[in-house]
Amino acid sequence: MGAYNKYKDQQCCHNKYLLIDILRNEWGFDGTVVSDWGGVHDTRQAITNGLDLEFGSWTDGMKTSTSNAYDNYYLARPYLELIHKGEFTTKELDDKVRHILRLVFRTSMNRNRPYGSLGSPEHSAAGRKVAEEGIVLLQNKNNVLPIDLGKAKKIAVIGENAIKRMTVGGGSSSLKSKYEITPLEGLKRHIGNRAEIVFARGYVGAPKEDFDGVGAQDLSDNRSEADLIAEACRVAKSADYVIYFGGLNKSEYQDSEGTDRKGLELPYNQDHLITELAKANKNLVVVNISGNAVAMPWINVVPAIVQSWYLGSENGNALADILTGDANPSGKLPFTFPVKLSDSPAHSKGEFPGKNGQVNYSEGIYVGYRWFEKEKIKPLFAFGYGLSYTTFEYGKITADKKEMTASDKITFNVEVKNTGKREGSETVQLYITDVKSSVDRPVKELKGFEKVSLQPGETKTVSITIDASALSYFDAGKHQWAAEPGEFTASIGAASNNIKGKVNFTLK
């Protein structure tokens, strides 16, 4: 699928350099290229520059919803008229049809594919497992988590995201799911009569979705912000645990396509609400539901923080498993959480959102953890970070050779021991540093990782193997990958800023 951006003065959905020169000719792609919704803007470029299927162009016919609305698409009647005029033959059309048929033959008409199922119990079980393993435990002071159901008599659940469905909304990320278990439903199912669960709204965010259909909710609430906060704090004071479900949602200007957030702060004055809840109860757990980073000005007064993403149909069940300890969190952050927006590269350099539709990516290769390490900026939470209900100890890192050639492979080994009292999984991460390079290189780059599950007291050796491609950079002048001979450092750790050991080796 082509993007919405322009690159080299052509839209990405019909961009010769991207779709013909690189995708087809250089990478050898022989499948189907489709446009993003409304991403086509020019018939001639769409004909010649690698697009096969056009979706959602807002032409005049579409706006009037006429029966022949699709005729006005750029690759519909305008294309046909150019063929009739003799300005184009059917050569490009034949190529497009060939690409589409190839896709059909490989998928729906593939007689060798096994029979499947939709919405089966196996799907639910897999979804729950994936959700559990993706949840990231960010903070757990005083071991507030997991919830001790032997001591908890009353649990306060607070926040709109405890009852808000997240499979819907967000434009193209909206799903027509068979069902969705909300966090409040998941906890009630999981805990049953072992503890009383009391819910308070806390804040009103997006009470009514801007769409119709399955999953749309009306969460209207006419109470004032002061009344909602007062109720939440009153409920929190009388509980043994407080679990706050907040963060973002898929409304406009949050986690939705086509718009950008204005900042990293939580919407609907949630930062103030969380601060007040922390005053009301010391056993506060904040579950941040979002697809991206948020600022946490309350981090020093909240003992436990859980990063939950949009977890799908089994959302509530997976969160209940983690919060009660039936599952041990093992997720790691796939990007850096900055303390503040200006710490991020594009905002630090003043490039975003650009001028006159032009954005200069002057940060170059320094995005994510590469930027934070180069500029020595301390993140809120680093790339690759994530805690567990158990603890792990790393041994000495070793390599199976000290020197390698461009045709060799090298394997790094490290012993990892579960030093805690319960089973858990750790993701061991391998980073590579080019010690001396003729070109600008990051401080280090992730080049491998391996997840290992360990029983209490158990030790396993984790091995990660790489080849010379992991030492390479893209030489723009030669338009190829290159690995310079010399010394490299392999670092193994539990996060990009939590390195447990290093070993040097040489590429000859």
C-alpha cells in the first residue's frame, strides 16, 4: 500500500522511484500495489508508476453517491479515455491485471491452503496470549503488583478506559470484532466474589463515537469534572487497591490516522486526576492504554505503572491476568518514552510539522533510542525496557570467535538466571557498535533478540547469531549495503540503556 506523503515531488501511491525503481526492479516484488484511501491524485502517474488498485478517491461522483461513482476514479473512465485516444496502450493495464491475478491465485484460489476458521476459541486463546505478552510493566515500587487477592477486600476501578471499547474507531484501525472484553469486565470475570469491585468514571473523554455500527457506545455523562474527581477520590480512599485505566483512545487528535496529537500530556485533565488519586490511596496502579508514548508528570507519586496497548477482543481478560499475577508481564517497549516532547528528535530540531507541506528530516539516522543516546538525553523509559514479577541475572557475554569475515557468522552467548520466586520470561537484546567508522554511525544498534522462559532458580544459555549484514550501513553513494573492516563491540542487555556485558570482535 502506498503512503499519503509526497516524495521526490510525486505522491507515494504513484511514485516511480519507490514503486518501480526500488519495489519492482530492485527488490523484485511481483505482487499487487494498492493505494491508501484517497491517496491517488493523478491518472497518468497512476498508470505508469506502479499502482495496481485504486481505493477511495474522493472524486465528484463519489461525493454525489451516484450509481456510477467509481467511473470517476483516476484509474477508471479517465484511464479508459486515454486508451481510446491512443495515448496509452493496454500494456500497463495488462501488467496491473497480471499483478492482481497473481495475488488471487496465491490466496483465495490456492487449492493447497488448509481450511481455517473465524472467531474460534483457538483464536481467542491466541489473542489473549499475544495480549498478555505485549503488556509492559513500567514501574512496580514496593511490589504493589500483582494484586494480592488474599488481602484485597475492595478494589476501586477508575477511568473511562475501563469501560470504553478500543477495537473500534481510529479510521483504518477500526475492527469489526466478534466481541470485546473491557478491562472492567475482565476484572469482574477474573476476580468473581474474591473481592468487591467498585467503579468510578473519574473523567469523561469521548462520550459518543463519531461513527455508527457495531461497537459504538454512548458514554455520555453530564456531571462536572469536579464531581467526577470527588467521586473517584472518595471511592479510592475506601479501597485496598486502586486501578486506574486511562491514557488515550481512538478519537480525533489522539491515536487515529490523519491527525497528530498536540503534545504528550494526557487528555481530559487526567494528569490532575491521577495526582489526586495518588493522594487518596498509596496502592495506586495506573494502566496507560495507548498506542504511543505519553508524558507522566505523576511518575514519582504512582507506585505501579502498566503500559497496555490496544489489545483487541481479549483486552480485559489479558489485563486481569497480568494485574492479578496469573500471567507474568514480559513485554518490552518497542520505542522510547521521552520525558517531554522537545526531547524527541523532530521536535528538538524544530522540523515538525514543517513549512508549506515540506518536512526536512534533518535528524537523519538518529531516530528513537539512537537520538537519545547520541544526545545523551535521559528518557522516561528506554527502548527495550520492561519489568517482570521476578528478577533475572545475566552472566558474562562470550563470542564463539574473535575474528570474522564477510562470509562468516558469529554467535554471542550469555547465561541468564531467574533469581526470583516465580516463572518468568526475559527478552535478551543484542546491540552492535562500529567502534571506528568512516561514516556517521549510531552509538549502537539492535541487531538481535531472544526471549527465554525460566523457572525460579533456572539458568539457560541464550545464543544470538548474526552475519556481516548486522555490521553494515547503507552506502547511499554506491546504493548498497557495506560493512567496513575493523573492530566492533557486541553489547547484551535487558534494554537499550541497561547493558549487562560487552565483548569486542573484529571484521577482517
